[in-house]
Amino acid sequence: MDKYKDIFYRLWEHSENEIVEFKKAETNFDIDELGKYFSALSNEANLRERECGWIVFGVWDKKHQVLGTTFKDGEVALNKLKNDMSQHTTDNLIFQDIVPLEIEGKRVLLFQVPASPRNIVMHWKGIAYGRNGESLKPLNQAKQDAIRQQPPVPDWTAQLVPNATIEDLDDLAIATAKVMFKKVHSSKIPAIEVDAWSNEEFLSHSNMMRDGQLTRAAILLLGKPISLQKIHPTVAQITWTWQDEEEIVQDYEHFTIPFILTVDKVLGKIRNRTMRELPGGTLFPDTMKQYDEYTIREALHNAIAHQDYTLQQRIVFVEGPSTLYYGNGGSFIPGTIENALEHKGPQLHYRNECLCRGMVNFNMIDTVGRGIKKIYTEQRNRFFPMPDYDIDNEKRTVGVTIYGKMIDEKYTDLLKRESSLTLKECLWLDAIQKHRPVTKEAAKYLHAKGLIEGHAPNYTISLSVAKMTKQVGHYTKETGLTKSAIQKLALQLAHNAGEVGFKRMDAFEVLQHLLPANSSYDEKLRKIGRLLVKMSEEGLVEKSENGKRWHITEKGERELNS
């Protein structure tokens, strides 16, 4: 927090400019206006080659006064703001962070606006905005063209390694690469022709060598471990870790290049158990592996292909009793999982173009953009939970968790019975059953199809789905008892308390287990408070003179006995 206070004071020392905006916003602020400023500052930060811009609420720039703000007070409100705004920005990008600060005893909000990605103009509701001094206006065409025509970031993996030779490559790795190359190109290049190539010719044809020199991609995929010194200080390492139920590390091992051989070694560590007598009758085979072979291999290949090697980070591979976690450095190129699932055809660009081309040539990945989509499809076909992606653009990390067991039978039953569900619908329902957030549009869609009930953020499967999947008991636990049933028990509590009366915490102790299971402690407490106020308005209970206890009224007694 001290870091952000330092940032605030540095911003406060200077007046507004193209990437800094101060607003009074003492109680409220128009969300549409905030979206326009987000677009403007994001675009201006890009043009000025700055990482971010800033919006500050609760200050009066002209009089240099800290006023404070009550805008979106609380973490829940701020997270909802992020979610709602992301529906109207390019690639669903949103604030890197929203930080409440106490300045001069008053609450100030600091919004960190990320610069729009290279070649991408940031829009709000389809319109790109910019700044002219302190003025907010649509971004002119010249600035839009300047962003769209930005040269791509140089491909680190395509850079030549002047002091590297064929002797720096592993013989078995080259032989394996040739076998895979022939398989990929069998329809275009006869195997006998590939066999006749020298190693130099083969490496040139597979994009691993250029102008007689090896690329960094060649070192990563085919290099001997000792050749890493040729691309120092790059970290080219995969760390496998085995954790028990309590996430205590029981074993680990580090793996390095050549990655074309390393993948099999890493995957060989996985305890991919054979599962028997799985629920589901004839819809399941008698036996199946805990993890789909394609899925676990593709996820690791993706981590290698899209790792930002300039960050000097390891690729992390964590195995738990029923999950596999893959983590790599770098931003998520598609922006969101929804974008990755919806995108048709090859990806427009890669972070490591040379490395990816090599991996395509060696049958490690493909270029049709189906990898992530196929992972989700395979999990859906197994009736297993969807993968969970953890994308942190601020820290520049991407993580994905693959599940090796069912975690909610109602969801599994739904997938079996509703084979017409699209992959997107499965993704959204999967988030619901894991109590993860979904967009307003997704919730509206699922509501309209009768698949879910409730209000954000506490959605549940609908009663009709619960009946269909024979999960009425679970549904009742998730949604809680009816208001009348809870009120009846509250009246019984009031009756039992007699003249002494009861406190709200007494009611909480009695009623908390009757409320929706996915409600937080604070949400349950507020619901009980609202219930007591409503019962008081209806004349069923009343507060004591000191306002600390509740008592049943004559009307309440009659209601209890009715």
C-alpha cells in the first residue's frame, strides 16, 4: 500500500495531463464517463510508450484539495465495477488495479489504467477516445493509425546466436525432430528427400537456422543443456512439483532443454491413475485415465510456446492428488478465454513466432488455434470440470488448472443429460458450480434458458435442472429455505427467548445454515438483519428500549401458532 501512496503523491505534485485524470467524485460518478476516460488514458499511454495511466477519485485538482469519495465502497462493489466495465472495452481489458487509499484521513480511489496493447486501439462501447490537454474527445484518425501501424515487438526466439554451432545441439533431439517433421509434412515433402538433407539443411527448412546461424528457438527445442550458456541469462527450465492434499511439497525435479525431449520426461512424472467404477452407467467406460493424454501434453506445450523468456522465469508444473497446474510468464495473447474459444482460424500473432513455427514443424503444436478449445472439449466429453485459467496481466503470468476428477455431481449429470449444450454454455455453468464469477451477459443468457437462478454473485442451478439431475436436496441447500420457513423459525426463537429477548447474533446462530450455502458470512448476517427489520415492520417482533434485543409481539405469537 505504501507503494500506491507514493504513486498518489507523485501524481498529486503535478497537474492533469494526457495520462492522469483527477475527479472529485465525492459520492458517485457516471460509469459511461469513466469508460471513456479508461479508453482515452489507455490509448494515450500506448502512444507515449508508458505502461499505464491513472484516474484518481476524491480530489479537487483545481484547488488542490483532498475531498474523499464514497464511490463503490467495498471490494465487492469494485470487483463488480471491473466486471461490468470489461463488457464494453476492447478485448475485455480493464483496470490493472483499483486501490482505496487513506489520504489526510479520507478515502481516495486510485485507478490504474493499462496502456492498450501494441497495434490495438482501446475502445469504449465501440468508440476510441483520446485526450487533448484536459479535454476528452474521440481519438483522431492519425493517432489511431499510429497505434495500428506500430511495429511488432521483436521475436526474442528468432534472434540469431552468433557463437552457437551444430555441436551445441543434441543428436537425439535432432533425430526426433526429423521424425516429427516427416510426419507433419508427409503430404508435401517425401520422407526420402528429408533423409537426404544435411543437419544444416534440415534446420533451415524447419526455421531453426537462418543465414547459417542457429536461432534461440533452436537452442530451446534442440540444444544440449550446456548450450544454455549461449543464451544467458535466459531461464529455460520446467520445474515439476508433487504436492499432497494439504499442498505440502513431497517431491520436485527441474528439467531443462532440449524441450523436444524434455516434455516426455516431465509428463512421465505424472501419477495418471486408472479410474474404475465411475458413476454414470454406460456413459462411462469401465476404466479411464485420470487425465486425458492430449490435454496434459497440449497444456505443457502451450506453456513452452507462449512463455515470455525475457522475464527469466521458470515454467511451473504442479501435480496435486486430483489437479495439474501449469504456469508460465507473459500476458495471455487472446486476452480472455472466451476470445480463445470463439476465435476461428489461426491465431493472428504469437509472442514467439520462430519457436512456435519450430514446434509446429515438430508436431508439438498446430497453427489452427484449436489447442485451448480442444482441451475444453476433451474435459467436457469426459464430464469433468472445465480448466480454470488464472490470467494476471499486471504480473504478466498465465496459469491453468486441469481437473482429474469430478468436483460436483450435479454439473456432471447436467452434461450427460444436456448433450446439446455448447462449449461456451458448459464454461459458464462450470464457473457457476465452482462459485466463480460470470459476466452479466452470461448470467442473463443462462437465466433465459432456465439453467440457473439467483442474483450476482450467488447464482445456483435452477430448480428444473435440479429435478432433472435428481439434485433437489443439494439445490435446497444451495438456495436456502423459503422466506416464510426462515421467518417461522425466527418467530420460534423469539418465543423461546421470552422476556429476555434475543440478539441478532442469536438469530444468526439459528438461521445461518438455512440460508444459501454460497453466501458469505457477511451476506448471511446482512440477510438476517434485513429479515428482522422486515418482521418488525410487519409487527411480528419489536426491539427493546435500548435497541439491543428483539422480542416477539402478540401478532407474532398468533402468526407462530397459525
